[in-house]
Amino acid sequence: MVDTAEKSAVRAASTPAALSPAPTVPESPPVGAKLGRLIRTVAWRSAAVLIFLAIWQFAPTLGWADRTFLTPFSEVIRALWELAVSGELWEDVSISLIRSLSGFFIAISVGVPLGLLIAWYRGVANFLNPLLTIFLNTAAVALLPVFVLILGIDETSKIAIIAYACVWPVLYNTISGARNVDPLLIKSVQSLGVKGPKLFQKVILPAALPTIFTGIRLAGAASILILITTELVGAKAGLGYLISSSQYNFQIPQMYAGIVTVAAIGVGFNALLVYLERRVSHGR
Amino acid sequence: MSTAKISVDRVSKTFKSGAGQTVLAVDDVSFEVADREFVTLVGPSGCGKSTLLELIGGLTAPTTGRLTLDGIPITGPGLDRGIVFQQYALLPWRTAAANVELGLEVAGLPKRERVERARAVLSLVGLDQFRDRYPHELSGGMRQRVAIARSLAYEPKVLLMDEPYAALDAQTRELLQGELLTIWERTKATVVFITHGIEEAIYLGQRVIVMTSRPGRIKATIPIELDDRRGSGDIRSTAKFTSYRHELWELLHHEVRKEVAPVG
């Protein structure tokens, strides 16, 4: 399910370029018409978001929803601005980013080499695959109490569980990417005298890279999800803490400001990873 | 005997199929290929031709029998034999030139020499203009030319080709067949060329080896005597060519029927 959603996200991200006027059109229309079409495209693509924001704005102001619980969007933006100006927002964002990126990069630096190693030994891969499937499909959050029990409630346990949640998609995709390299490709390269580590470096790793990146992108989404969960449950700083403490103190606009920031970071992070993924999948 | 470049001596190969049964793919095959000879192997699909080529290429080992190259037993793949596959098998993330350079890179050639050689073989196959293109930017015929250039890059003495033109359209195929004969003359390589096309086998081969349907055995060996294959005329419609075609058709027809007809 996640995969399909991710894929459509990729498509959505890639279409604007495809829709911009193609240079090969024989009779190129006047600049005005081109611009008009571009504006129409952009308008259509942002319409759903704008409608959503409009409902958010007008539902409380027109009295369709309780203003105390649903702050109008404009006030959320004001609260966000105040948090940004006071420096408080940046503090929470930086703490959260350090946590999630630490876990994310630990997971990649463990998951990719380990996955390649496991893929190299076919028997080991077959042996470990069922176990990996279990870990991949067990919600990492369910293990949060275990991590807290063992590592306490400070940074270590937060980064550890983020790394834990991120490592499975990376590991799983690295193994399947490395194992599903076209056998003919390997055979033909072997006939050129390429073998052993060179075969890995020159053929298997680059061939597996797009699949590995799919795992990395899933890990990116997981890192934000787990980060916020751990910060909601127990933290003294960070975006999750900002959200939960604002709610606790009944600073509802600030709570929404925190949520909006989380959404923006999530979308931005995903867009960056999608961009990198497209770069490594060049020509395939 | 002493002039044989490649010698296949009573070679058999069995496989374990998915269902756990053993399948005899190549059954007691013996033949020799002389130095600088162009031999085509023709047979119905699934007759073990490709297996035979992989055996010569050293990508698999025979179950029984012996294969030698210049009298030395074949134990694995080597740079003295270049293999060209039907599906091109180019690395999609490398340009044409970088694909050609791959083997040279691993062999440890200095960069300048690599570039030089890649340039030379790419121009030999008529792709000087397309060195920096990626495989997905090239047509099927061009990709196959890159694959041929890649296997020619370290000047192998033997070129093994596994239905390299089967996926191409008829015009491109004839064009590449002509080019291959030129390359063969220029490089003075020994060529073993596998095909299921009768005309291709006659046009290219100095000798056509006909194989039976599975298990693959040698049914007949037919020397081809055609003068000036690459002349301007349509050699494929000469009386001689037609009679070879008919002879091979008769030999193969029976085999294909055996393969297709229901057992019992």
C-alpha cells in the first residue's frame, strides 16, 4: 500500500517537467498561450491543497467547527511565525532533525553493507529472509517500551529505535536489489573477466542502487514517523514535544504550528529522496 | 587435429530442472573448429546450442567430456574468448564507450589506452558518433553493435555469439551480418555463431553444424562454398544458396516437428 502511494508521489513529482511545453512541438504556440497553459497546470496541481487550506481557514471562522479546537490556518501561520522569531521553533527542529538523521544514517551505514554481504551468500539470504520479513512488518513503535526499558528515556533510546525502524527497509531492499540483478548481465560481465569484489563494485552495486534507494526512501518516512512518536511519548524538546506540550498547555495554535512543521519536513525530506532516487535510476 | 583452435570432445551436459529431474541438454557432442574459421551452429530452440556455447565460453563445466582451446583445457571464462548474447546485456548506467571499457578497466589497462581501444572498436562497428550515448538512447541494432565492440575490445582470438541478431528486424539483421563478416576478416578471429535461422547460418558460416532437438546431438555438418558473400548482388537468391537452404531445411524440418509434435 505504502509502495503504491510512494510511486504515485514519484509520478506526481515528475509530471510537471513532462507537462511543460515540449520543444519538439512543430508549430510552437505563442508565448502567451504557453504561459497560460503553465499557469493552468500549476493551478490544477495545487487546487486540492488550496481547497483544503481554505476549508481549514473558513470552517472555524464561519462557525462550522469549534474555533477552540480547530484554529484557523491564518492564526496557525501567525503562531508559527512567532515560534520562528523567538528561536524556539529552530531549537525544536534542530533537535528533532539530529535525532532522526542520526538514526537514519546509522541505519543506512549498517543496512547497505550488511545487505550486500547477505545477498552475496545466497544460502544465508534464504535462511534470513523469513526473519527479515517479520521484522520489516512488525511496527517498530511496538518495541518502544523495550528500548526505553533497556536504554532509558534519553537520546540514545530515541536514536536507537529510529535506527532500528529504518534498518529493515534498507536491509530488505538491498538484499533483494543485489539478488535480483539480471543473471545475463552478470554472465556477460563474467565473460569479460570481471569477478569477485570487482563484480560487486562494477555491476551488482550499481544495478541494485535503484532498489536500495527505494528502501532508503521508505526509511526516510519511517524516521520521521518514529521520531514524532518517541517525542510525543517522552521528551523534553523536539517537534513531537512541541506538539504534545502545546496541547497540554492548551496552546492550540502552537500545536497546529508544530504539526504543520512536521508535515513540511516530511514532504521536503521525501522530495529530496525522490530526487536522489531519480538521479541514481538514470536511464532505467 | 593439430590445427584445431577449439576442440569439443565427447561432451555431455546434464541439468537439474526445477522439478528436481535431470535433463540431458547436450549429448556426446564432438567437433572441432579450425583457426580463423567461421562456424555456425543451427538447431531447433531448446536443443542445447546455448549450453554448448557457454561450455566453450567456460561459463559452465561439462558433465562429461573435454573442451580445449589451442589444446589447453577450458576451465573458466577468459579474455581469449569474447561472448555476445542475444539480449545485449549492456550496463544501463554506462555509456557505450564506458560499456566497452569495462573489461579493459578490470584488466587494469591505463585510462588512455582504454579510451583509445574503445574508440577503435566502436568505429569498427560504425558507432564513433555514439560513444557517449547510454544504451536506452540506442536502437536494438546499435546496442548489439556496442555489445560486439565490447567483446572485441581486448582482441579475443575467439568470438562466441549466441543468437546475437535474433531480436533485430530483418533489415538491421542483414546489415549486421554483412558487418560481422567484415569484422571477422579484419580481426582474423575464430567465430562460433549460434542461430536458429537457416539463411543466417548459410550466409555467415564456412561450415554449418546442424543439431538435433533435445538432447542436443550433432546431426550433420555441411561445408558452405559461396563465393563473395558481400558482393553487391543478392546472394541469398542464387541457386547455390537456395539449394543449401533446402538441404538444411530438410534436416531441420524433421527435428522441429519432433520437438513440436505431442509425444505418443
